[in-house]
Amino acid sequence: MATETVAKPKTSARVHVQKFGTFLSGMIMPNIGAFIAWGLITALFIEKGWIPVPALGGFGTNAAGAPNVGLVGPMITYLLPLLIGYTGGKMVYDVRGGVVGAIGTMGVIVGAGIPMFIGAMIMGPLGGWTMKHLDAIWHGKIRPGFEMLVNNFSAGIWGALLAMLGFYGISPLVTAFSTAAGNFVQFLVHNGLLPLTSIFIEPAKVLFLNNAINHGVLTPLGIQQSLEQGKSILFLLEANPGPGAGLLLAYMFFGRGAAKASAPGALIIQFLGGIHEIYFPYVLMRPLLILGTIAGGMTGIATLAITNSGLVAPAAPGSIFAVIAQTSRDSYFGVILSVILAATVSFLVSSLILRTTRHSDEDDLTAATSRMEEMKGKKSSVASTLTGGAGGGVGVLTGPIKNIVFACDAGMGSSAMGASVLRNKIKAAGFPEVNVTNASIANLADTYDVVVTHQDLTERAKPATSSAVHVSVDNFMNSPRYDEIVELVQRSNAEGAEAPGAGAATAAAPAAATTETAAAPETGAAPSGILVPESVVLTGSASTRDDAIDEAGRLLLERGAVDEDYIRAMHEREESVSTYMGSFLAIPHGTNAAKDHIRKSAVSVVRYPEGIDWNGKQVKFVVGVAGINNEHLHILSSIAKVFTNKAQVAQLEAATTVDEVLELFGKVNA
């Protein structure tokens, strides 16, 4: 994913605005489903809706003569801001921050009496941030047994104080800002100036600054306007798919090379899927084309203003389907016309530019895509559509590889071994700065350049890391794919360092296991108590895979490292994905859900001189693993280094005492 060499300088004002917009988007986007639900209820059941229902729409009176509250008002006043406040706090300080952020948000909601989306986007993160720093004050100082009491009361007391701050302090300020911003929008509308906002919005989209504008200003103001008028034009200032569609249509007819060939696919993704960033590289390839999208955007806004049309709720993503679904009952003609005219004008202006300027698009699309991703600060999950990269959710590299992750179900066994092997290979090739880590699939985030998984787990890892390059292996210990990854690292880092040739990568790989100078900062021996003589068996009694898992698991159980349920979880893990590593080694361990059954970190080693069948592979060494807080990773690194060196494997096979085994694993890290 994003690396220092890919992103623009962090001191750039544009980068700061991007980050701010991304943060705002992070609070809004997870709750779009709630916005859609509110929009559908509004469109259907309000007094001017398709199916007016007083009890649901909140109009008229009930049998007792009291006004109907309905769903529309409470959802927009309380539910949506509270969701945003909770999400903002959770982004900063997990669930605890989310709860405190929601409490603080309630203060601004009640204090203002109007939908407090801007207030929620302030109080949510503020609650999470302040709670995080307050907890740090007494972290580690609470007497055992009082943790829950202190945690609950501190969150409750601080949340109550934040609610009062929101009520008396933040609420009046946000109300004043919302009123001023709303008056400014009305001024633009009444004076026919609203279409001019496209001059700023369209370039901002290409520069990935639109989130700050859309989620920071337009969506909150649009919600308020929709509540008062039943619809808002502001929801379509940025989300109208017409301008981008017109530009891509122009490329379909008048483009050249790769740009023309990829435009139809990009149009489907942009117009139907709502992923507008797909057309940004086409603008960056010919910056003058921004005039086409500006003209299209202005036309669409003017059409909406003339026809008095709008949406009842945000359309996210900006797909034509989402736009139609959120269109107000009296606005279908105006909204559809605005999309058509925006696309038409954008097409005409863009076609004129393409026809009257000389330019070769064949070689520039990939470069433009890379520039787009550089400005975004990370890879695009749809970039492969333009550049012809690997499909299936696999990303395209846009800069040097800096972060590689090995992922398995639990993140503590096979992935740790594989990471150690590849780490040594990459360091031996001359790239010690490349970070190679391991993690469980459940904890993956879209922040890596390369993701390595067992072939049976790759599809599970892709959704969480769609921007990364994915590599599937069937052997974590000596997979030939490792040499391919080393070569990929060399090629991607060629601009930042003098990279060895491809042949050198292959030649260097076997030496990685014994290269001491390239070793990670590891201790000379396994952490005390992880691998002890009592947990090493030179001649195992098992004759089958399942019996071998039981034998290795019992050694962990006898040491008090795990309970019986963990051994059952070792079998569950084996049934889902094999723990065979290659080089006659298997490392059975529990599933990710079984970590609660680990009492302390421990490793067991059982040797089977005659070998046993392990799903069709011969295994002579079974290493049982149970780890807490990565304490076991040092010994796994030692084991990985042994089993990538044929001479040391031979020594292990010939060992006649337990001390020889322990010494061999210890000496590797010396």
C-alpha cells in the first residue's frame, strides 16, 4: 500500500486536507446504510411521499390528538448523528472511544435541536481522543480487581462532562456555522451562482480533496435542507456521475491506444458502480480535460436548480442506481435530466479537446494512474482495470515495496515461519529496510504492498487488502514464490537503490538462511521458558497426522501452557488449512478463536525419524505452537532458519540428545 516514497510530502497542505477528508469520510461511509434507510423512509412515508403514512412520516395527529413523531425526525435528529459520533470516537480509541464520543454527541444534539452532523464529527473524535489520553494517565496504576470499576466510572464521568461541553459550548458554535453556511448556499442558489461551485469541486475530486468538501460541508448542510424541504440539491454537487461518464465516452470515441481500449470498462465501473476515481487518470493524462468535467458539472447543477430537483439523502457511492434510489418523488425528471445533460456537455467539451490536441495516450495511462495513486496516498483497488494488472482484487504496485505481510488464520504459526524465511532472503538480497511481518487474516488492514498467504486462504485475505499484490504459496518454508517476491522487491526498489539483477536474487536466496549479518535484531537464544528440554521428544510415538497433533499438543498441555480446548482447536486449524511447511516440518497450532485457551507461550518439538504422512507429505518434525503477545516468534524464527538450511536439517535428523536440538536452535540466532 502507501509508502513514504509513494505519498507526497507530509507537510503538503494538500496531503493534510486529504487526510482530513479521509477522516471525515471514515465517519460517514460506514453509516451510509443508515442514511439510505432514512432516505427510503422519507421518500415513502412523509406527507409528500409515495405512500404517506402519518405514524411513520411524522405528520398529522394520532387517535389521542397528539402529533405523530414518526421515524423520519428521530432518525435524522438522533440516530444518524449518534452513529457518526460513535464511529468517530471508535476510529480514535476503539469501542471505548466510540461510547464516550456518542455521549458527547448527545450533548450537541439536544443543545442544538437540529440535526448535528458537524457537531457529531467534532464530539465523536474529541471524545475518543480525550478518553485515550485520560486512560494513559492511570495506565498500570490501578490496583488489581478495580480495573472494571475505574474504567466504567471514568468513561461515564468524562462522557457526562463532554455532553455538557457539547450542550453549552460546541452546540452554539456549530449552530452558528451551519446557519452561516446555509445562508451562503441560499445566496448562491438565489443568485444563480451555485453552478460555479463545479470550478472547485471537479478539480478537488481529481486531487482527492472532495471528501473534505462533501462530507465536511455538503452532506451536513444537505441533510438539514432535506429535513426542511424534503430534498436537497447539495447531495448531487459532487456525486453526479454525468461529468465523469461524458469524459470516458469521449475517450471511447476519440481516445487512442490503451486509454481508448480501457475506457468502456472504466465507464461501467464509474457510472454503474459509482467509483468515480476510475476516471481520474484520464484527466491527469490530459489536464485540459478538467474543463470538460467542470462544464458538465456546471450543466448538471444548473439543470437541478432550474427544475428545483434534488435527492432526499446522500448518494454513496455515486452510482446512477444510488442517485435514482435517493431521488425525491417530484425530482426524477430533473435529476435524470441533470445526469444526461452533464454527461452530454462533458462529452462534447472533452471530445473537442481530444480532437484538437495532439497526444499519444498509449504510453501515458499507466503513468497517469500512478500519479493518481500518488496523490491519493495509496494504491487504487480499481487501478488494474486501467493498467491491465492482475485481476481478482489484486492491486498494482505504484512504488517501492516497503511492507510485506504473511497472513494465516491465527497469525502465530505458519505465517511467522514464512515471514522469517522471506525476511532473511530479502535482507540477503540487499534490502534490509523492507519490513516483513506476520498477522492473522482477521487483523489485516489495507496498508501492505504485498500479502503472502497459503493458497487456501488467499480469497479470504483479498477483501481486506484489495490494494496489495497477493502471492499464494503451498509451502511456507521453501516456496519458489519467495524468489519471485525478492525479484519483485528488487524491481520496485530499483529507483531508490542499486538493485541486483534477477539472477543475483536467485543466487542469493539459498544463502539467506545462513547470512548472519542480515539477521533481524533477534536475541541469541529463544526467550526463557518458551522451548524447554521437557518439550522436546526425539522419537515420537504417533503414526498418523492427528496422533502427532495430539502428541505435540499434550506436551503443551503438560507444561500448563494451554487447556484441552486448544488441542481441539489445533485439529480444527488443520482441517481448514494444512500447517505443513515443507522441509519435513509441520507446525500445528490453534485457530485464531482459540487464543483465549492459551495460558502462556510455549513450543514443543517432536521428531519422527521414520516420518509420518501429513496430507500426502512426509513429515519428520512436528512443532506445536502456542503464543501470547508474539513471545514465541523468536523461537519460530530460529526454527525457520534451521529448516531452510539443508545442513542444519541433517544435523537435526542426526541429533542424539535433546541438548543438541536446543543448542542448534539457539546457535542459529547467535
